Amino acid sequence: MTLAALQGIPQVQPGDDLTSIVIAALEASQEVLADGDILVVAQKIISKAEGRIVALEDVVASERAVALAAEVGKDPRQVELVLRESREIVKHRPGVLIVEQNLGLVMANAGIDHSNIESPEGCEQLLLLPLDPDGSCQRLRDGLRQRLGVTVGVIVNDSIGRAWRVGTVGQAIGVAGLPAVIDLRGETDLFGRELLVSEQAVADELAAAASLLQGQAAEGLPVVLIRGFVSDAPIQGADALVRPREMDMFR
């Protein structure tokens, strides 16, 4: 399996055609898409293209947001955005606000971020997660099939922290055209023992691998081409990766 970061991705603006941007980057990188390839696309350029940008000065904080902001030591307007983008507050303490985001993802600050976001002077802007990352993946997949005649998989990844581990890891928040989870239950190990609980989160593993090339700072490499991953497991969306609440032993 090989991974290659595509060159020449510009600063994406609301309304930009990501299919055209990816095709231009493929040409600049001297890469030709083939059936079965996978593109991993950073959440930030998806959110930018879809206009998920909010000016902080336009946000009016509710009483609930003001009270919670005082507890966690954050801007009440930012807390208001977190509340709007969340189903539930999971944990909070000074400096930390963990929520179940509207997509079902448990994460800090509902995935709202300001890094690598252009902000006009005196007007801080924040970036929200896409409303439908699976749909974003499918639209890019469809666009590439229509214009290049190839059938590829697409993953939208984001950098997310883990409760019991230091640091962030690339994680799939949107998937189209490939399995998100491969169920290995019923198969056998090297010694013939049946696997009873093993499920492999392949979309997350591919997202994390791509994240190594995308970087976290000023690399400017938000799209990674993965070639050589093969699976005949059923195609799924990213919701297959979210543990059902009744199986969550820690909430």
C-alpha cells in the first residue's frame, strides 16, 4: 500500500468546487486516479468549501453558554457555538469542554477550530464540522467518477484527541465507497481459535496514516492518495464507527 500527499492545493474558499481542486492537484502531482484508490481529505477544506465558517462577533451567547463559559474559562460566544453543535455535554472542567457532537462524535469543543482559518483583521472566525461528512465524501466521489470515469473511496478525516492517550490522531468522520469497519468475528487466528469480538476500524486506520502526511501545522497538504488497500467487506458510512450509546461503558 502506498500513500502520497497531493501537491498544489490552494487555500479553499466557500463555494469552491473540490472536485476541480482535486483534479488539478492530481495533475500537479503527476498522479492518475485508478479504480479502487482512496482519497483522504482533511475536514478543514471540506468545511471551508461548504461555508461552515462563523464570525465570532456575530454570535450571541445564551444564558446557558455564559454560565458554562464561566466554569470552563472560555469565550461565551465560542461556548454558544459548541452548544449549538452538540447533543450533550459529556464532561467539563476549566479549559476543557467534551461533548457529543451532532454527528455522534465525542470530542473536545464539538470539533470547532480556528487554526489555519483566515480571519479578517479584528474579526476572529471559527470553522465548524461539515453537516454531513458522508454526503461530502459521496459528492466528491460522484464528481470524480463523472469527470474522470473512476470509482474511488473517499474519507474525510479530522484530528481528534483520545481520553486515555496523549496527542491527537487522524480519525474518519466521513466515509464513502469503502468499508468503515471490517467485522472479523467468526474468522480464526494463527492457531485456529475463533475470533469472537474483533472488528477492525479500517477507515480510522487509513485516516490516521494519511494524517502523518497531511501534518498539523503549515504543511498545506490536505489531500492524500492511498493506493493498494483492498477489501470486499460491505461499504459503510462513518456512523458505523460510532459506538452505540447502550454499549458505552464509560458514560
